[in-house]
Amino acid sequence: MSILGLYNYWIVIILMMAGLYILIARYNLIKKMIGLGVFQTSIFYLYISLGKVQGGSAPILADGVTVYSNPLPHVLILTAIVVGVATTAVALALIVRIYESYNTIEEDEIKAIEALERDL
Amino acid sequence: MNPLWTLVPPLLVIPFIIFFGERHRNLREASIIIAGLALLAINDRIYSAVINGEVVESGSLSILANFSLRLSAEPMGVMFGLLASFLWVVTTVYSIGYMRGHNEQNQTRFYVCFALAIACVMAAAYADNLLTLFVAYEAITLSTFPLVTHAGNDASRKAGRLYLLLLMCGSIGLFLPAIIWIATAAGTLDFRAGGILADAGLSKTSLTILLALCVFGVGKAAVMPMHRWLPAAMVAPTPVSALLHAVAVVKTGVFTILKLITYTFGIDLVSTTGASDYVLPVVAFTVIASSLIAFTKDNLKARLAYSTISQLSYIVMAALLATTMSVMGGALHIVMHAFGKITLFFCAGAIMVSLHKKNISELDGMGKRMPITMACFFIGALGIIGLPPASGMWSKLLIAGGSLESGNAIWIGVLMLSTLLNIAYLLPIPLRAFFKPAAQPQPEGWSEAPVPSLWAIAVTATCCVLLFLFPHPLMNLLGLIEWR
Amino acid sequence: MELLITIVLLTFLVAIAIGIIVLRDLLAGVILLGLYSLIAAALFVVMDAVDVAFTEAAVGCGISTILFLGAMSFTKHDQKPRGHDSIVAIVFVVLTGALLIYGTLDMPHYGDPQSPAQTHPELTQHYLYKSPDETGMPNVVTSVLASYRGYDTLGETVVVFTAGIAVLSLLGLIRRRPEEEAPEDAPGDVPTIAADDSERTS
Amino acid sequence: MISDQLPALVIVIPMLAAPLCVLVRKPIVCWAIALVANFLVVLSAWALFEKVREDGVIRYALGGWAAPTGIEYYVDMMNATMLLLVSFISCVTLVYAYKSVSKTVLTSKHYLFYAAWMLCLTGLLGISITGDAFNVFVFLEISSLSMYMLIAFGTDRRALTASFRYLIMGSIGASFILIGIGFLYAATGALNMVDLAQRIPDAESQRAVLVAFSFLTIGLMIKSAVFPLHGWLANAYQHSPIAVTAFLAGTATKVSLYVLLRFFFSIFGPDYSFGAMLLNVVLLPAAVAGFVLLSLVAIFQSDLRRMLAYSSVAQIGYIIAAFCLASQSGLTAGIVHIINHGIIKTALFMSVGCILYKVGHTHSHSLDNLMQKMPLTVTAFILSGLGLIGVPLTVGFVSKFSLISAAMERGWWMVGALVLLSSLFAIVYIGRVVEIMLFRKSRTETPAPVGRSEAPLMMLVPMYVLIGISIWFGVSGSTTLSVAADAAAALLGGYQ
């Protein structure tokens, strides 16, 4: 398991950064939200891997098991998953409204429209 | 006697002014005059209390942890307070004639701001510490801003912008850092006899920088290059120029510097360390240069404005010489110059209202049409120059004595030179008016200013003479200043 | 075996992330995101986080995919056929990632039973060994969720409530038609003052 | 005893008011419910504040599980002050909101508006009161989600994009905070703030702590709109309903700044944050550049709301600069400016809202001679504008004087000088508008008939309440300064 020692974290970080990159660099609003999803899921993964104990089992107490993985990160991430989906829902509702008002969901086009409005 | 009372009449009259408004103009102006007389009476009470050695002070209001707002009377402040309250009454009388004769707009706003400005001047005069003085100083700037932009046209808004910009930039950018520096170095901002910086252990360089920050930061003292606002502000109606730019605003500036030198730096500290060595030449330059500029101006109010700049720098110079005699002379010059200059401004306004003339070149032969005004102008000019029988002589003598005392005769030279220039740019005006024939034939008979204005002019001109004859009350008062 | 599974699944995740970056079709992106969540859920099982895995599979993979698909039915399926790979974004992301990797260099290794997180006497240890007596539930995650950190769970409920009313206020209860049929002034459009007035008078 | 339950009441009341609004749905009743709830919160916060001031720190274990096993509220002078400030500003703004909201928001959605307002208040208060790092994240999301929703209520369609951009930035910020908390947890195993503060000194050498620190800082900088991460703020403030802008300007960024303070001083400790971390090298230039540049940018804005938004970013720069001093006097200056700026900026946005209500727009170049038409509103704008500039006897002077003296005490002359420079810019941007409203004659061909047309009393009264308070705090600055000094001492003293 020692290969995974830090390597595990690094992969997760790369995944996180992939999500962050989509979130920042893509102009399509839905794509941005997909990026946010990748970003957040990776953060959840980071938390869960912090709680893993080698040779441990799920923190459901049972006879004959002595080593358990840490339950606290699990609890935190249960909360965080729900929060993340809530954010996604609000964002998607906003996107639908933006599409109705601007007839596009590409950020650069929206910016162009807004710049035009400001000049008027 | 609580000096807070001096704030009451000018603030109390404001609701009345607004209430009477344009509909009852007589009542409105009567209420201002009553307030002015009440203020004068209060100041007189404070004067007698101070002469009798009583302590006159208010409670304090703590606005920052260690610093508070507080009023108290000391000789220079009493003198300034008396001066401003007396001239408020006179100016109000004058403005009745002027504003109505000129059909000015927004007269109610004008009187409200005017009263507000007077209240601030009172606070400045009786400030017990530098913080209070600074607060009052800023308040004066803000309350006079609507007066400068009174006309509302592009020119006056431009002037107002310059006014606000220079004064605010100076006070926030230079003066406020100086105050904070003083507060950090001395731990207090109180005005104390002998100053608070003597034990602060500042080097000569620091003191020089600090002094420069103060002198240039107090933009109202109009030391070059901070003087630009003053001529620009002359777009204001003449009563404003008269009271605010010959008395309240500009005199608050020099008054602040006098107080700083006397009670914050201490005259001994300034004279022994030579902190003013680098600032004095600039001030002297201002004296001469502005006199020269005044010489070139044909617009009467502009010429008077530059003359004001020069005279203000006298006072700053007197303060920076930092001897007892020069500082007293400077303080006295606040009063003497105020009466002389306000007379001149009143006359300029009267000429504008009656003859609709703004330039000196058009005044030839006008002595026949406005003899009283021109005669008063002559007296006022003598007062500024410092010739008997007008009041300016005493203060100039004291300042000259002070510069001898400081051991540097060069400053006397500056004084003499500028006095000569004074003669050259002021005296020809009445002389031309009386003795030079008019370019075009003029209608016969007098066409003097409106009666209230004429009264005001006569009163201030008389005061010029009276102060020449009886300067003792003021001298006695200034004799009470504690120097150390 | 566990190691092998982990490595394979992680590799999948990387491949999916690359796929999402490269592909322009939004539908594919959404499906890949669902897949991403599903694989993450599988990994959570490997890491003993069964509760989280359930939730991730149901919420992260299920609900959020449905939300995405619902939103897309009102909008477009395609990202514009242009890449916008911004240098600034790349630099920012690389720097952030480098900082994170730097931070992990002296972290306790994966699965280390002696890490501070595992040995905290009043948190992990308390939860694992005292919770049966204090709460009487064998599933420690449940007892922490419902009792020890019940306040967080309350907060979570409020978040969901907030999201609910936010969506309600943005979209309204009126049924939306797909884009082609949408009338000029779709209901739920930006309210104008005139509209407001008419509503008040009626 | 009810007084023992005060910390919980502060959160529970608005939290329950929100669903109640949704159930009732009748606009005026919802508003009344929200107002009453908010008023009760102010009372509880006030009682809590007095209690903390007398008896010292209050620790309230939720569900009876003592920290660090459970979650606790930790209330000292610092967050007691924040609770009072936030709930009070919200209460006053809520009174103000009724008129402007009924004009611009669809009547059928009023109940959602007030519910969201209550949720936002819950979130902000929850962040301020909690003593648990992860709980901060949860309540941050409550406040953020409701803020996105409130902003999207704006009349302009640009409100939607402003809200979305804020959502993106806010989510990045929240995710960064989550990463920071995760690394902190990895390094110490703790989530409770007091527990963290005890364990960090042992873990200080770990790189994970450094990473946690950096991510928390960046995340909170985004949430509190510190230059150069302020991009979301201007649009959000400009396009959201004006009552929401007034509310957010006084509270939202301030609460994030509070969290920043909590992490820098209580949890990591000033020695770590400003000593080992050399935060000054990063944060101070950002703060200084922020208040100088953004004040300059504000001068060129023709829309009043946008101008004030940029000015807000500049003011946040002052606060951050004051934090960077990391001394008792510096912190005091920063905290006092949080209070003072919260009050005057809310009042300023309220006066702009009155203009919007009557005139219909906020383009500064066509507000000629507004003084004739709306004297009370313009007077309010001037009075609070003077406070923003920092004219003596206003709150701005108290803040700036304390900030500059604190900077000079530390020997940072340049910072003091730049603060003054940016005050000069403030004179220009406020003065420009005031000049137009006061002195400029109308430029239009046929000047509109001039007559008094003031905003309704329900908007004017809350505005003047705030202005009255700002004058009171300006004239007797010691009131706020002593509170701020206590708060600063609580932060610097660490956890007991």
C-alpha cells in the first residue's frame, strides 16, 4: 500500500485542478458547473482518504473488529455532498433563467451583450 | 461663562432663517442681526472675563480614545471671536443692501451657510486643542463651499471645485498627518503655554518638515503655492468675499498657524532650533510675489485678493519669526487687516452694485459719483498700507520690531518693500477716482450704494481710524498671552 | 487486491476528467460527471466510507445528473465549437496544484493509523469507543451525524431548504416548455414595474 | 433560564422565521414576521453582548455534547459585536426594504424574498457565532445560497449574471475554505476552533498547516472581496435590489472579514500569521493597492451604485491594512472601521435607493439639482458621504485617525500617506456627485417641473436612524473605540 502513500493525494489534487480549470476557463455556464462537480467530488475524495486506516473496516461497530476507519470525515462529507448539490441546483436554475433572458449560455456572448447595453 | 454659548446664536438663528425664508425677508434679516448682536455681547462678556483673569472653558467631549473636543478662551481666540462676531453684524447689514440690490438667487441658503460658517469660526477661535481646531477648520471649509458656488454657473462651480480641492487636499494630505505626528510624538494635542513639542525630542529636520506640513497644510493661510483658491473664490458674492475671504476663512488659517507656533511648537523651540529657516523664505517670497501680481490686476476684486494673500503672509511670517513681539504683531494684524480689507471689499461691492463696474481702469472720475465710498476706500487703503491715521500701522510696527528682535534684519527689508508695493497698487485707485477726469461724460449727482451698505462701509472705515487712536484694549488683551 | 482496484479506479477518474475537458458535447459531459461520481462512490466503498458511497451514488450521481439533464432540456446541448484555453487559468491552476502537492509532502501517508486525525482522543477515539454507550447505535457515522454533529446536519437541512426556495423563486411553479416553443415573454421573466402594477390592480 | 439560551436564540429565531414566511405567503404578513423575528434577534444579540461584556466569554455546547467532541458556540467580545452589528443593520434595512421591494419585486414572490432574507441572516449570524471550523463552511453556504437568490431578484436581467458570477466565485471561495479545513484537519485532527488553536503550535512546522493557511486566506479573501479578488462585487451590488445591496454592503463582506480575523488571530495566532507566514508581504500590498486603485476607479463611475461598490472594496482595503499591523491599536482601528463602514455604507446605499425609488435610475450625470426635489435624501447622502471621506466629527474620521496613528506607531509612514491619498480620491468621487445634486442647473431643454417629491417615510426613517447613529459614533468615537479595543484584546489574547 505504500506506493499509494502520497501518490494517492497527488492524483486527487490533479483531479481537483482539472475541475477548477474547467470551472475557470470554460465559457459555457453548464460546463462550468460540470467543472464545479468534478472539483467538489475530488475534495470529497481527499477528505475520505484522510480518514482511511490501513486494514480498517467501515465504522459500523461489530464484534471481532478492532480497527475502524475514521468516521468523522465521512460525516463531514455527507454534509458537503448535500451542500454541493444544493449549490448546483441553484446554479442550474440561474442558468435556465439566463438562457431565457439572453438566449445564450456562453459567457463571452453574454459579456458582449452586456457591454452593448452599458453603451446605450 | 462657557464658550459654548458662542455657538448658540449662529446655530439658533438658522431655523428662523429657514422659517422666514424669502417670504419675510425683513424678519429674516432682523433675526440675523439680533443673533449677531447677541453673539457680540457674549464675546464681550468673555473678553471682560479673560481680562479679569477668569478661566473660561467648556466641558469636553471625547471623540477619540485620548483626544476630545473642548473649548476654552485665551487672548488670541477672544480677539478673533470678537472680530468675527462684530463683522458678522456689519456684513449682514451690508448684504441686505447688496443682495437685494443685486437680486441674488437663493438668499436663504446664503444666510444659512453664512451663519453656519460663523458658528464654525467661533469654534475655531475658542478651540482648546488642535483636534478641535482641526474639526472647526474643516467645518469652515465645508460650510463656505456652498457660498463660493453660490451663483451655480460653470465658473463658480469650477472655482468651488478648486476651493474644495486645495483646502481639503491641504488639510487632509498635509495638515492631518502633521497633527497625527504631533499626537504620536507629544502624546497630547492640547494647546499649552510654551508648546508641547519641546520635550518630544524631535530633531531639527523633523521639526522643519513638521512646520512645513503645518504651514502649507493650512491652505487657508494661502502661502504660495497653496494660494490659488483665494483669487478663484472671488466669484462669490461680495459679502462672502468680504467676510469670509477677508476675515473668517483666511484669518482662521493664519490664526491656526499663530496658535500652532505659540501653543504647540512654542516660540522658544522654533527660534532656538531654527526650524523655520526653510519655510520663511517661501513665505517672504509670497509676500513680495503676490504684491507684484496684485499690481498687474485690473479687476478690482482680483487685486484685493492678491493683496490679501500678501497680507496673510505677513502674519505667517510674523508667526514664524517666533518672538513675543512679532507674534503679538501678527495677532494684531489679523484685526487691523480685517477692518482695512473688509472696507475695501465693501467698497468694491458697492461700486459693482451702483455703477456695475469691476475694473480699476473704469473708475476714473468716479469719485464725484460715489464720494463717500471712495473716501472710505482711501481710509481702508491707508489701513492696509499702515499709514496714519489708520490702524495697520501698529501691527506693522510690532512685526518689524519682532524681526529686529529675532536678529535678522532682512525680513524688515521684505516688509518695507511690500509696503512700498502696497502704496503703489492701492493708493492710485481712490486718487484716480477723485482727480482723473472720466473717459466718458458722466451723469451729474451722486449714485451711492444702497443705504444699508453705505452704513456698513462707514462703520468699518471709522473703526480703522478708531483702532489707530485706541489700540489699547487689544494690546492689553494680547499682553495676557502666556508664552512659556 | 484493494490496491489494484484503487489504482484502476483512480486511472478511470483521470481519464474521465480529461474527457470532460476535451469533449464539447454537454450531454457527454454530464454523463461523464455522473460516471465520475459513481466511480468516486466505488472508491469510497474501498476506503470504508459506505454511507458516503451511498449518498454520493444517490445524490452526486443520481440527483445532480437529473438536475443537469433537466436544465439542459431548457437550454443548449453544445458548448461553442471553440477552445478557450486561457494561459492565466492554466498558470493559476498549476500554481494552486503545486501548492497543494507541496503541502502533502510531509503529510501522514495514506492509511496511516498514527496520523493526528486518527489519534485525536476527544474526536475519533471518543466517537469509536464511547458512542455505543452514549447513543446506542452501532453505526458510528449515524451517531456522529445525528448527535455529536447534529447541528451541522440541521445546517445541511437549512441549505437544502434554501436551495429549494431559491429554485422556486427563480423558476416559479409554472411548467416550462422546451426552448423552441418558448413564447416571447416567458412566464417567470424579469418582472417589470408595469407587470407589478397590473398584478396589484387585478 | 432564557438568558442561558441566548446564543441559540440568535440563530434559531431567524431560522424558524424563514419556513414560517413560506407557509404564510401573504406579503405584508411575511414582512412583519421577518421584522419581528429580526427585532427579537437584535434584542437577543444585545443581551448577549451585554452579558459577554460583563461576564466574559460564553461557551455554549449544542446538544449538550461538550467541545471538541460536539459543536459549540464560542462568544467573546469580537463576535458578540459582530452579531449585534449584523442583526441591527439587517433589522433597519428590513424596515427600509418593504417599500422598495414592493415596487420592484413581483408581489407573488415577496414571501420568498423575506424567507431568503431570514436565511441569509441565519447564515451570517451562524458564521459569526460558531466555534467550529467546519460549521463555518455549512453556514457560509446557507448565507451564500440565499444571497445568490436575493441578488437574482434584481429588476435588470444583468442581476441574473451578476448572481451567477458571484455563485462561481463564491463556490471557488467555499471550496478553497473546505480544502483549507481539510488540510488543517489532516495536520491536527481537530475541527473545534479552540482545539485547533491549541494543537496548531505543535503542528506548525508541517507543510499541511501552511497550505491550509494559504487556502483559507484565499477563500476568505474571495468572500470578503479583497482586491484583486473583488471582481464579483461591483456587478452584484449594482444589479441586486437596492435593499439587498444595502444589507449586503453592511454585513456580508464584514462577516467574511470577521472569519479572516478569527483564523489569523485566534486560531493560527498573530505570530504564525504575520510572523512566520510573512502575510504582510502578500496581504498588505493587496490591501494598499486596493484602497488606492479602487478609490481611483470609483471616480470614473457614472452609476452611483457601482461607484459605491468600488468604494466598498477600497474600504475593505483599509480594514485589511489595519489587520496587517497585527497590533492592538491596528486591530482596534480595523474593527472600528468594520462597524463604522457597515453603518455608513448601508446608509449611503439607502439614500441611493431613495433616489432610485423616486427618480428611477442612479446615473449621476442626470441628477441635476436633486436637492430641490429630494432635500432629505440628498442631505442623507451628503452626511454619510462625509463619513466616507473621513471629515472630522464623522465616523470615518474616527476610523482613519485610528488607522493612521496605528500605522505611524508601527513606523509605516507610507501606509498612512496612502490612506490620506485615497481619502482625497474619496473627496473627488463624493464631491462630484454632491456638486451635481446641489448646484448644477438642469441641462435638459425643458427642465422638469421642480417640486418636492421625497421618498416615503418608511424609507427615510431607517436611513436617518443609521445616520443618527453614525453621527453619534462620530462625535463620541470612544464608544465604538472601546468596544473595538475589547474585541481586539479578545482576539490577541487567544482562546481561554
